[in-house]
Amino acid sequence: MPSATILGDSDGDVRMAGTLLREGQLIALPTETVYGLAGNALLEDTVRQIFTVKGRPLIDPLILHVHEWKQVESITAEIPPHARKLAEAFWPGPLTLILPKADCVSDLVTAGNPTVAVRMPAHPLARRILQAADVPLAAPSANPFGYISPTCAAHVMDSLGERLSWIVDGGPCQAGIESTIVDVSRPDAVRLLRPGPLSPDALSATLDGLPISTHTPQDAAKPAAPGLLARHYSPNTPLCLVSHGEQPPEAPEGRCAWVATSRQQAESSPSGYDRYWFSETGDPEDIARTLFAMLRKLDTLEHSRIYIELPPANGIGLALIDRLTRAAAR
């Protein structure tokens, strides 16, 4: 089977990527969070192709990626004051805002919701490609729906290389997990829908201490934002989660992997496990950068089960716990 062509960061490759995207082609490209499967958000046939290539259900809305405020204003009906404050503080960056949508945004993009998810990525190569395309890009993670998100071009090639024509290689993703999603579609409330690299405390501080609601709506038939389905980011190998600071069972059944947050925690575990660790020191940001790559690696090693130590439940650890909880759901 033919596989995708790899593009780099040369000016010629960036111009080519921009032209292909504007004309309706799909391209996998890097962001600071994970690699995205990008297409022209204003072409409905292209948007539908994104769902087809990923095997993504139409109930799951897409995030639109932009490179300037003019594009934000073109795809939204309103930008409430809270939204503007957050965007000014964290864009470009790993923050997605849920805003009232403009009529030009297809219901296919928003899964029928009256709101649209918008992000301005910080990755330099992604920004150059967005400028070259000069259209909003719908770009969910570049992996089969429900599987582990990709954080380098090789992950995309492994998962979707036979379904895509083009992949832009921008190196490994810096953040390693998907963006923080905040619903600011109403002027009187701010809701955290998906935790990510930006913590609730950082968001609240930008809004002069305004409380951020962390109650996530659980309507499985109509998610308000991407990444809210109960099972997501999942390897094929079953996962078992272990509380932070605890150890896996003394006697594993079959060949099992144990992944601790730090090297010390891994090396002090019971015998009988294949031992791994996300970070030498257990630093949560290191864990975020290595999380999906580790899950992908272990999913190829034919373990009967993977035991994973959860990080502390604060800061970016909240996002890591969210991803691992969804990955372990069956």
C-alpha cells in the first residue's frame, strides 16, 4: 500500500502545504500539543473526509485552528469579554475556546452545536502553514478515532500513513497532550470542559480570580467539545490505573508492564513486571511529553496488561489523569 509523502519546514514545502489545504486536501501537521489531521474547515466535503479518514463519529465536534484575530471574528458570532481576556493571555498556545458560531461554520464541524471550538496554535511550523493556507483549518488529532494521540510524524505514519497523502514533520510535540478546552460562549459563566496544559488556576488568575466551573457535561449523544467521550486515547492492551505513590499487585498475571511516574518508583516495584517510567524525576510536564509515546510503544510489546501510576492530582496532573482514565475505560 502507498504511504504518505513527508514534507518539512522549507519555504517551498510550507507553500505547498498551504496550497493543498486551501484546495481541500488533508495534511497531518504538528502543533505544540499533538499532531492534527488538518483540512479546510470551509469546505464541507473536506470536513466530511476528516471524519472518514479517522473513523470519527459525526457527533464529535472538531476544533478550528486559526492564525489571526480576523479569522476568529469570521467564524464566530460573538466574542464575550471573558473569551477575549483568555485569548489575549494564552494565544498562540494550547487553549481552545468554545464560542458562539457564525453561520459560515458548517453544522458538520460543530456536530450540530450552536458553538464552535477555536484555537490559535503556537507551534512555529503550524503557524507558517496556517498563514500560507489563509483559511481556518479543522484539525482533530491525526490518529484513528479513539486510539492514542500522535506526538511525532512517525506515529501518524504508523496509524494513518496508508490513508493520507501528506504528513508535515515538525519534530516531537512540546506539550504532548491536547489543549485545554474552556467554554466561554456565555457572558456569565466560564466552564472547563477538558483539562490540558493550562491549569484552572492559571485561567482563573487571568480572569481576576473568577471561579472556573469544572463540571463537565456528560451527554454522550452530543458532546459539547472534542475529547469528552468516556473511552478515548486508548491502546489495544488493557490498562489498570494505580494511585499516585502506590505499587501494582505483588503477583502479576501473565506478562505485564508497570509504568511509574519516576524511575525511583519503577525500580522499587515488585518483581515480575517489565518496568518503565515516564520521567527520571516524576516531573508532570515530562510525563505529559512522554505519555502518548510510551502508551504507543507498550501497545506493540504484547503485554497482557499495562499498570500505570497516576500523577498527583494538581496542575497538569489533572489533564494526565483525565487522559489515562479515558484510556483505561472499557
